[in-house]
Amino acid sequence: MTATTPSPAATSLTTVTLEAADPEAAHRFHTAFGVAEHVRVRPSTADSTGFRGFTLALTVSGPATVDGFLDAAVSAGATVLKPAAKSLWGYGGVVQAPDGTIWKVATSAKRDTGPATGRIDELVVLLGVEDVKAVRRCYVERGLTVAKSFGGTYAEFASAGSGPLKLAVYKRRALAKDLGVPAEGAGSHRVVLGGAAGPFTDPDGFVWETVLPLTATPS
């Protein structure tokens, strides 16, 4: 037998937990959508109105896979915010889950080179913030490493391990515009981020909790 104990690792985002009034319904949606293994759900009745300030963005291999995920989301009850379409950067669309979470599914490919798959290459937790530089500095002080940065517009942080989960921050109004929703919103973000950097709350009110990686050790 083996026992699991926390071990040090590069500080990064390791879990994302969505808060929903009906967590069982949210889990059913995630299962039908194909993302259940990547997100956690917990109950919450905290007030939340308008834009919650973030999106979960799936990066996949091609347009057919984008369409597959979006069709599955709509069949499970999601509302289309932006129909899938080609853009300067590729192909993608945006939906809002019944629990209010906004999901974007996109690919950099403008044509398919093979059949659709259910594979997620990246799941990016993209936070909309007022001051990218201030949030980037806050996260660096907490031990996260910047992987990409474009001044005061966008920053992406390095991931640890081989999983698809990544963290990035973007200007809030620019993110809302990209998602096709008004930027105004108030109350709970309804998302909790997990990693060794926690617990803390960042300048825009996004909450982190401590989640240490587990490794198997002989018992």
C-alpha cells in the first residue's frame, strides 16, 4: 500500500472550484459537456449579479471539436452568447452554463485536419481584472511564475505538471467584450482557485485556497 503526503512543487494553479446553488445539476452539466474531471463544484447561495469577472476557456484541436463541445453544452442547457465562428485567431464560440459560468471553446486552427475528438488541450482560467500589472505583481509575490506578459493588457502564469489547467489575467472590460456580455457585475465571483499559494484574496476579489499537491510514498 501507499500513502499520500504533500510535497513541494512549483507554485501554480492546481484546482478550480465553481460555486453553484445546485451543485448536483452543475455536475450533471459538466459531465454532459465533457469537463467534469477538470472542475470541482461546491454549494453556494452568495449573491452574484451580472458578469462574474472570469471565463473558463477550452483550447481544442480543431473546429469540429469546438462544435462538438458547444453542441454538448447547448444540449445540456447552456445558452449561446457567441455562436461559433472564424476569427483572426482561429475558430470559437461562447456559451453560458445553467449555473451562470461562462465557457469559451476555441482553436487556433481554421480547418480540420482530422475527425472531432473530445480532448481538451488546455483549460485556461481567465480572470478579468482592473489592473493587470497589480495582479501580476501580487501573484509573483505569492510564488507564481509569469510565462507570458503583454504589458498592462494580459499575463499568463506557468503551470506545474502535465494537466491542462492554466491561469491567465486580462483586462476586465476587454474580456467582457470578447465574451459578448456587459462588463458590469457585483457580488461573488462564484469561483475559488486552489494552489500552494493560498489562502489569500487577490486585488479583484478572487479567492484562493490552499491545495497542496499529493505524491505517493511507500508506507
